[in-house]
Amino acid sequence: MITSYLKERRSWILLIIILQGITLFIAAIDPTIPFRSSLYIVFISLIVFTIFFITRYRKETSFYQSLHNWDKTYDLATIESAESPFEKIVEEGMTLQTKQYTKNISENRQSVEQEKDDLMSWIHDVKTPLTAMHLKLERIEDSTLKSQLMYEWLRIHLLLDRQLHQKRIPFVHNDLYMETVQLESLIHREIRDLQSWCIQKGIGFDISIDVPSITSDAKWLSFIVRQLLTNALKYSEASEITIQSFIEDDLVKLAIKDQGRGIDAKDMPRIFDKGFTSTIDHDNSSSTGMGLYLTKRVADVMHIHIDVQSKPGKGTTFTLTFPNKNEFLSITDM
């Protein structure tokens, strides 16, 4: 701050030095003016100026020092009150701008909240005719046509479900409810919902549940499993998906392994990035790059670690590692 202050006041400092220099110059060329007396006056003047400079430095920089240390939030309480006219101009401008920004943020937040509420309301409204459509599709006698229509219905249902959960994710902390979850029934329920897709692609399942239950949030765990299963189904053809639960290093793990196309090594660090799609099949318009991104966001909140192992052409294994007791307590305290 002292360097900035010296730069700010360099013209004043230069003026004082020039004036003192002029005084000594006049005393030197004018024999009627004692030079030693003039030198004494200049010396005293410089001492007074130095004391004045130090005093003013502390007074004039306190306001700007508080600005420098300001945490750049919209709270101006930590900034010292302005005293000089120029400081008051700065303070007034900052106050008006902060009020305007706060007002704009509030209006934007309300607008976003309204759009979110409208979208969630629309999704719930759409689910009603979708349910009715599903009941009507069940009555179709032509098995081929029925399978095709059920697959398209399922795609719409999954897209709406993901959109609904995506809007809820920012508030997932408030929505968590930890309980004992039966893994086998949860997995079977998700597979049953994906049945039409599995039949169309010739996908079977090999399920081995060594750990029957865990403590977690059933709704959000279902969302994670659903995203991993749909991801496995999307990139697999006429093969088998293996699902296992087991204990390793005193932690419960759930592994979902497919025999699909796999993930290229260069893509592995980015698979959980928002909007990222595979570089192997980059022209696939059905890939949105949101499924794994949303899965990772929910898993992080629930302290579930996701490990991925994959080889191109040989399939991919997603392994969920559930939190231990201490981590579980930290989740329930949120």
C-alpha cells in the first residue's frame, strides 16, 4: 500500500522538493539572504512534511486498505466509512452498484426458481398421459409392435426422469433420507423397468448379491443404478450384464459390468465431465453427456466413490464403494 500511496502522491512530493530547491537556489544567488538560515528552514520544512506525509498516509489509506482486504462479496459492512469527498464518491458508487447487483441476482434467482417449478410441474403433468399410454401399450397383441412402442415409451420416460432428478440435484442435501436398502429388490426393480429395452437388445443379467442390504438413500441410489444400467445397455448388444455386491477392505461395493464397446483410455479422465461424449462414437446424436455427470454429482453428495475400469471392445465395469460408518454419520448430519 505504501508503494501505491507514493505513486499517487508523487506529484505533491515532487512539488515540495522543487519548492525547497527554489528556496535554496534563491538563497545561493541572493547575497542578502543568509544561505545557512535558508538551509535550516528547508531542513525544518522537510521534517514537518515527512511527519505530515506519515500522518496523512495512515488516514488516507485506511479506507482503500479496507477495500483491498474486502472479500469481494456484496456485504459492504467490512469496509471502513468514507471520510474525504472522493472516498464518499467511491463509497456511494459501490453502494448503488451493490444494491443493483443484489436486486438483479434476486430477480434472476426468482426467475430461475419459477422456471424450475414450471418445468417440474410440466414433467409431473406429462407423466399422467405417459402412464395411461403405458397401460394402453400393454393391451397391444402384436408382440413386435408392442416391443418397439414400449422401447420408445421407455426412452421418453427415462429422459423425463433424468430431467426431473437433474432439477432436484442442487437440493439433494435436503432430500436425503438414510435407511436400510435391500439391494437385490432395488436392482430387480430397475431391471424390470428397463425390460423392454433389454429384450430389444438381447441383454441378459447375471446377478450375484453377497451383501443383501446397505444403509443409503433408496431414491437417489436407484437413480445412480438406473443411470449406470442405461449407460451399459446403450453401448451393449446381445450380451450379459453382471451385477455383484461384495465386501472389500471392510467396505460394501456394488459392481456393474457390461461387455459393450468400452471406453478409450484418453476418454477416461473426462467421462464424468458435463456434456462430454465419447470420442469413439462422437457423431452419435443420442448421447448427451449428462448421465454420468449427474451420477457423479449425486454420488459425491452421498459419499459414494465410483471407480471405472474399461478396455475398448471388452466392456466397462463401474464399481460403487459405499461410505463407512464415520462417513455415513457425516452424511446424516448434513
